[in-house]
Amino acid sequence: MTIFDELVARGLIAQLTDEEEIKELINNGKATFYIGFDPTADSLHVGHFMALCLMKRLQMAGNKPIALIGGGTGMIGDPSGRTDMRQMMTEETIAHNCECFKKQMSRFIDFSEGKALMVNNADWLKELNYIEVLREVGPHFSVNRMLTAECYKQRMEKGLSFLEFNYMIMQSYDFYALYQKYGCNMQFGGDDQWSNMLGGTELIRRKLGKDAYAMTITLLLNSEGKKMGKTQSGAVWLDPNKTSPFDFYQYWRNVADADVRKCLRMLTFLPLEQIDEMDGWEGSQLNRAKEILAYELTKLVHGEEEAAKAQEGARALFGNGAQNTENMPTVALTDGDFTDGVIDILTLVAKSGLVASKSEGRRAVTQGGVMVNGEKVADIKLSYTKADFETEFILKKGKKNFRKITLS
């Protein structure tokens, strides 16, 4: 099976241009391709997983990945898939986030010896002269056609700023610049980026001739992949300081039955033959498939040791035997967490990370979803002293979300 055939079999390709040329390039390790990442946070999240895994697969087949950080477009805002304007960031924030991204990406992509690149589109976008853009790039874009793009339709209802309207031109210019600077001949992106990606392909061919090798592929279900990164308690981050390896494992352990085999195909590096054998699995076998998914992805992001600890901890907590709290996620309270020597339940449940805010914690308590040491908490005004945490203190939200609370 060629690498292209594997991408298709794993359900990763939705749309593409120039299929035969794309096959020729990626099957023979001749593709230099890019995927864009918006530096809107200091950590990647599970919604980026599909892109990271794709980059790893293609690099393993001899192709060269370019991780393009949208430092320049991040100063404009991207209307794709949004109903509001994205907040613009400072250069310092973008630089910090880029450093964090590269550290996390290095678990997937080998950046040594020029085997992969991380570049920032601010390097060329900031140098552009506005008149030069109008003269050299503007004539290649039809306003009427741009307005038919789905990303702009969504924003037109609430008001599309001229700043955002330029985003397609900027992203298209990215591909043009990458093609000239690094020989980048292919771009990958989500289904919500298709119009922007086509703009880049067409810009290269119009300015450099139709024989220019510029091709596009979109990832299947990338919009769904972005939703993967969100839970009721916020985002599921790749940074262990934001989402612990245990919680990361539990996120994948709790995927819907209908999604587990799809995630195994798209996101893990298990042989397709092994995954195909799971197609008839039901009941306890399906739970085993979820364990395999959770272990493989936790190992990929946090390493084998943390994956093993997370799996052992989950089995101890949710198995049929007595509860074992050794590998349970732990939160240590400091003196600053107490007010007049006490901490209330809403502050505690928010501090633990089981909820994103006190208001969410209030709802959880009033709905009977919070327990302390096996007993349901009914009073939102309940408070605890430091002495309460000198013995084992287990906080639980819902059926499968635990924290062991200690004193630092």
C-alpha cells in the first residue's frame, strides 16, 4: 500500500487537486508541504492532532513538512469557521507561543538536519508594501468569487471587516512565498480552508505559469477535529501543565462508541489490518478498543511511561476492585488558596480543574454531580479547613473525573 492509499484508507483525504501529480510526489517522497497553525494559545490541543499525525506519516515516507505559524495573519484575524472577529495578538505573545508549539511538535516531527521547518508568515507579510500587494497580488482575486466562500458568508451576517476580508489574500500569498523560498509544492488544510487554499494554488499558477507545481489537499472532518479539542471543562491541551496525562488519557478513553475506530484509523499508527479486526467488536471489546486508542495517543504526546501510568490509574479507579488513588491526578493547595483559613467548595472544584469556572462548579453542585470522599455535596456554601486535607481527600465530578487534593 502506498502512502497515498494509506491516507485514503484511513479517511484523511476529503478533496484535492491534481490527484495523479499528488500521488507521484508523496509516494516518492518528493513533496515539500505545509500546514498552518494559528498561534492563539501557548499550547496545541487535540484538535490539532489530525494535522500533526498527517505530518508525521508523510515525513516517515520521505516527504518534508513545513509547520507554518500564522504570526502575520494572527495580527489580522481569520474569519474561517467563526462568527466573530479573532482577537489580534502582540508579537511577543506570538513568539512565545511559537516556541511552545515547536517543543510539542517535536514529538511528532523530526526538525533535525533540515528534515522539517517551522516558519512564521510574519517574516514576509510584515515586509509587504500595501501598494505592492494591490499591484502584484490584488489583480488575481475576484471580489465576487471571494464573497461566495463559505468562511465569508458566515461573517457577512454580523459584519465582515475589511481587515478580515484580506485574510484570503494573505493566506494565498503564504503559499506563494513558501513555494519561492522553500520549494513548497503542496499544502494541506481543513475543509473550512478550501477556498483559501485554492486561492494560493491559483496565485502561484497565475504568477509563475500553469506548470508550477502547486497542489492542495483538505483533511476529512477537520472541522470536527477542532471540536475534539473542547470539553465541558474547556480545552484538552497537549501541554501536561494544562491537561494532565491522566485527563488526556481519559478524554480518549471516553470517546463515543461510533468514533473509536475512526479515531484509531486517523490518529494512531497502528496497522490498518489490526484496526480492521476491531470492526466487529462490541461491549467489553469496544471498551478495550478505547483503551488502545487512549494509550496510543497518550504515548505519542506524553511518552510511554506516562501512558502506562495513566492506564494503570484509570484501571485502578474504574475497575471492579477497590479504588487505587496512587496514579490519580493530584492538585496541591497553597496558603494563597485559603481565605481566613478556609476554602469553599466552588473555589475548590474550580481550582482542581474539574470545571472551568465557579459558575460551572455551582451548576455541578446543585445538579448533584460533585462528591467528596464518596459523599455527594449538596451545599454550595460548604467550606473546608487545612485539616480536612491532611488525610486523603478525593474530589469527584460526574462518573469518571477525579482529583486527589493535597496541601503543598
